[in-house]
Amino acid sequence: MSKEPSPPAPVILGIDDLRPLPWATRIARTSAEGVRLLEEHRDRFIDELWLDHDLGGDDSILPVVTLMEEAAFDGRPFRIGTVFVHSANPIGAETVVRSLTRWNYRVRRTTA
């Protein structure tokens, strides 16, 4: 009797400067790290992507959002199950939700 192969572990990425996000398989702490992290997963399915708007100092999630928008514009959107936006900045969070929803990413506003 052959054993069924186990399904691959879910890929859960987080981009947040402070929160631990213990359920994430990888975490980026800056927008530059976040861009690199997404590019590393360009051809893989990402089950969940957790985004914080404010990433410390003058840094924000917007370079990551721009990368995702450009990918969708080019007809190659990132394959992501759900994008969770968990920011204490309500205006910034709404901007991210609106921008990504416009490009047909599945986005939910939540708390982390």
C-alpha cells in the first residue's frame, strides 16, 4: 500500500516591521526586503500575504504594492490566495486594500 504524498506546507509571507507574525513562514521587515521576498516567490503560489502599511521611519508598504500592481498590469499577477492588510494606519490600510482590489487580488482588512 503506497502512502499518499503529504501536501506541501502553506506559504505564508509577512511584511511588517514589528509584529512577530508567528504563523508566517517568512517575514520581511522593510519594503526592500518585502520586494525581494515576493520576487523570490514569483513563480510559486503564496497562500497568504500579510501586509503592514507603516514599516518604520519613512518606509511603507507602497513599493511592494507597486510591484504587485505592475505585475497585474503586465498580465502576470502574483498568485496569492489572500492578502491580509493589518495596519494601525486606517488611511494607509484602506489605500492598500483599494489599490490591490482594483487589480483583482483577494484582499481582507484585518488585525494581526
